[in-house]
Amino acid sequence: MILVFFILYFLQINFFNWFNIAGVKPNLFIVLILCMGLFMGKNIAIPFGFICGIYLDILTGKQIGISSIMYATIGLLGGYFDKNFSKDSKITILLMVAGTTALFEVAVYIYNIARNLIPLQLLGFTKILLIEVVFNILLTIILYPLIRKSGYFLESTFKKRKFLTRYF
Amino acid sequence: MSKNRKSTVVGIIITSLILIFLVVISNAKIEKISQIGNPFTGFVNNIQNGMVYLKNKIAGNQSFFINVDEVRQENEKLKKENSELQQSLRELEIVKAENATLKEYVNLTDKYSEYTTHPADVIQMDISNYSKTIIINVGKKDGIDVNMTVISDKGLVGHVISVTDDTAKVQTIIDTSSTVTSTISTTRDSIVVRGEIDSDNEIRATFIPTEANVLEGDTVETSGIGGIYPKGIHIGTIKSVVNTKNITNRYAIIETAVDFSRLETVLVITN
């Protein structure tokens, strides 16, 4: 997972700097941590999201904290979705990605506005957010078979014990 | 089962194509789009030429009776001349590009000779869509510290917000959290410029004095107030002035002198 994180990091700073839609990049970390929550459980996704958030804030952010809290929240939501929704439905996964992307960016933006006392630029923000959500959805559609295959493999590895305690 | 797999593969291919299409279209410049349109316009224009030819012939236009051989020879001659000219133009363009690069390096240090500067390369852009920070390859070891001003040969880039031993994080002036107190060069009126969330080459000038006469094309430079940026560093040119019902709320859009999408070399003012 750490290797996947670094691959995504270098994709974000290099590849998506030119492969973007109207200058807007996707946020693949959200997809990664959501999938971790879904397939590996919240106990792994929450700390992983939190550490990734702090690491990203240190590397590129202007303040430390908000990203880590939000990535951890996405890990928690992944665990919650796992219990309440089917992972076999592609549409459900896409809706989860869209929802968590919007939630993450809105929370980070509101925090930035409050902390730095910057004026709200609602139109510009909404435009970027919509493109980012669409970008994340399109990439999830493309990566879905890979996510599903590796997800079930990880689930069988990490949730083996849970099945035993849950059903026996 | 195999039908399902087939439809999944088709779905992935279609989605990939849609994504590539969106990326290409959203980043393409109008000149490039018109080049792609060449075959289509060519088709229409050829038919149109034929129609005009017919129309002229019917109208008995005298120009169609000129010697065709003579025209062909002249055409060949002109084609040859054209290719020679294009060759020399290409050579000139190469020389021009080399000259521009050399000039940039010389200007960079000459223009701001009053300051002690340290050159640096931009090694990373921000991963987020909402903040515009950059990382440069100089740090504490090179004498870089927080709040030092960063410039390029064209003008102001931003200031250092954090520093490690080998790298420094720079908040650019196009970041929404960035505010720079500036003056309009011609009228010497004080304004505050702030980054726009959805633009990489435009910033907004606010707090324009009510009596100030702001004109498109006026240049804007740092005022030196605020304690971070030295006085007189070029920021950009006023692109448009937006008047509101309440004159105190009017603002201007400034086109930054620095092209942040192509920023590669910067200077950090260390004194």
C-alpha cells in the first residue's frame, strides 16, 4: 500500500500536471483510501489515511492537519460503506468516490477560508470541484476491474479473522 | 461470463477515450484546433473553389484565358523560393530561441542586481487544485529562510513559507491565501492583490481607492509595505477593471508577468 501511495504521488506531481482537464487534476489518494476502507477495513484505512495526510501536508501543503483528518474520515467512511453497501455494484463505488471527493475538497476549502480569512470564490471552486469529481469517476471506471480484483484479494487476507469471529 | 468481461473491456476503452478526449480538448489551444480542422475546411473550400471557377467561367471572366504553362512555371519558381525562405526562417527561429534563453539568464541577475539572490529550479508543483505552492531545490544549507522573496526574470513569484535543508516551499502570488500590497506604477495608488482560485495567470486587485483612476494596461508593482516583499518588484499589468454598483467594491484583474505554468528558474532574494 505504501508503494501504491508513492506511485500515486509521483503520478499526481508529474503525469497529471499535463494530463489534466482544463488544468484540474484528479485526487487518487481519495480513491485509494476509500478502497482500503472498503476492502481492508477501517482499522487499517483510518491510520493509513491519517499518516498519508500528514505526509502530504508536510510535502506540499500550507498547513498540517486538515488533510490527515479528512483522509482518516474517508477511511472511516469506507469501513461504514463496507457494512451497509454492496461492493459488487460499480455504480455504488462510483457514487462513493464522487461523494467522498466532494466531502474532502469542501471540508479542506472551508477550513482554508476560515483559517486564512480568504474570500469565498464559490463559482471557481464549484467549477474545479465538478471537474475533479468527474475526473475521479472516470479514472475509477477505468481502474474498477483492478480495484475489485486486488480489493477482494486484500479482503481475504486482512478480514479472514473477522469472518471467523463474526459468524462462529 | 465472457459477455460480461467483454462489456467491461468495452466500457473501460470507451471511458479511457472519453477521458483522453476531455484532456485534449480542454488543454488544446484554438490554433491547434484550427489545424485539426484543416482537412474539413479543405474539403469545403475545394468545392467552393470549383463553384467559383464555374461561376467565373459562365460569367466569361477573362482571367481563365491566360497561358496555363506560364502560370505553372511561375508557380514552381515560387514554391522553390518559399521552401528556401521557410528553411532560413527555421534557422532564425532556432537562433532566436537560443538568444532568448541566454538573455533570460543574464537578465535574471542583471535586473535585480541591487539584491543578493540565489538561483533555484522549480522541482515540484502543488498536487492540489486549490492551492498554488511550488517547491524549489534550495534550502537552509543555501541560506534560504522563511519569508524570503522569490522572483523570476519577469517579476514576482511569491515568498518562502517553509524550508528544509535542501528544499523550500514557496507560496506563489496566484495562491488564494496570498495577499500582496502593491502600487499602480503610473498613478502610485495603493492596492491589494490576491490570487484567484480558478486562474494560473490572473490575480485580483482589491481595495482600489475611490478617487484612483485605474486604466487597462497600467503596470502593478510591490509597494514594500507588509514586511515580506521589497519595493518595486513587477507583478503584472491591469487587464480589465470591473466596476460595481458600490465604487468601493470595484476590482481589477491583473495579468501576472510570470507565466506560472512554465516556471522553471527562479531567484530567491536573500538580503
